[in-house]
Amino acid sequence: MSSSRYLTYFDMLKNIITLLTLFLSITTQAANWSQTNVQVLHGDSYKKPGDIAYSATVVTFEHLSQWDYGTNFFFFDITSPDTESSTSYYGEFSPAISLSKMGSFTPPESLLKDVLLQLNFEIPQGPARRVNLAGVTLEWKDVGFDYLATQFLYRDAMGIDGHTGQLTVAWLKRAGGDWLPLEFSGFLDWAGVEGTLKDNVHIQANFLYDLSRKTAQKVPLKVGLEYKYWSNKYGIDGLTENVPQAKVLWIF
């Protein structure tokens, strides 16, 4: 790629990050805790309709914040930002309200940590459909993970007859000491049949070396691999993606 293309790519990325950072500075003023990161991933066996394999770089801007009565999470993907004709975008926004923080639920002493009322909005650039989801998130404790949650969601893809359900599992497990701080994290989505869309399974699992956990010479950086598997991608029958990706995550 020419130097001018690199400059165009980084200028575009800088402008996007500037706008999102400005948005965050406004929306997180009332947050009790927040974390934002930028991720860069690269893989060589992504799939698009027609079962066509392609290589791509994906830049992700991700934010999580917690306020008095719940959480806000969103991310924004830019796939192939260094191209003129293949760049695509995808975003999700997931606000949730904690029933325990609202005083409507008292967690039991074991297993269940909290119950949250969950919304999720998927905003893709074709061929995927915009999707609205609503349901509950159960957060678990004392089950061998640093974080484990299951979501049971009503799923409605816009422009498609009917509706379906979605089950999501999200996890985080830290291991190792100060000099070998490892992290295993990710999610699994299962969405049912909806109109002409087939049921699909989407898994993303991260195996990362977390330099931000080192007690000496901390660096806000995680590096490693992300494995992505997506059967019937976008609900398209037979379109399956199986991609190991190199991953760099910078926290700020």
C-alpha cells in the first residue's frame, strides 16, 4: 500500500476516533467506571456471500461503562479500512439496567450475582439485517470465571417476517501471575430460524497476553489471537466462517 493510502487510512481512523471520543466524553460523565479500547485484527479466511474467502484487517472501537443503575456497552467495526471499494461497517449498542441496583432483586448468596434487563441493537452494513433484541442477562459468580453471563433474548431482524430467540454466553478468565498475565475471553451467540434466515452459531474466543496487568512496567496493551467461527453467517444457509485472527488491543 502506498504512503498516501496509509495517510488516508490513518486520517480516517483518527477522525472516527476523535468523534467517538467526543461522544464518550459527553455520555460517560455520569459513569462510575469506564474503559475504552481500540483493537486491530487480521485474518485470511473471512467469508462473504457466494462462499468467497478473503483477507481483511478489522479495526474495532469498543467502550464499556457502568453507572448507578446499569451498564452501557458498544463497539464499532471497520473492516478493510485500507481499501477504496471493500470497506464495510458494523456496530452494536447494548444498554442494560441492573435489577439489584434498582432495588428490585436481591441476589442469592451463591451462584447468581445479578439480573439485568437487556437491550441490544445491531447496526450492520449489508448483507446483514438490522436487528433489535431485548431480554434478560444473568450474571454468575463462584463458577470458576472472573466474569460469566448468559443472555436470553427476543430477536427481531428488520424486514424479515416473524421473530426468534437468541442465547448468548460471555466469559472472561484470567490466569498466570505478574510475569505471565494471560486472558481467555469471548462470547457465543446462538440465534434461531427467522423467516428466510437460518439458525446460526457465532463464536469469538480470545487468547491474549495482558501487559496491562503487569505490576512492573505496565503497558495498556493486550496481544494474541482471536478465533472466530460463524456457521450460517448472516443467516445464509451454508455460509460458514472459520478464522484465526492476530489481535492487538490498546486500552485508553
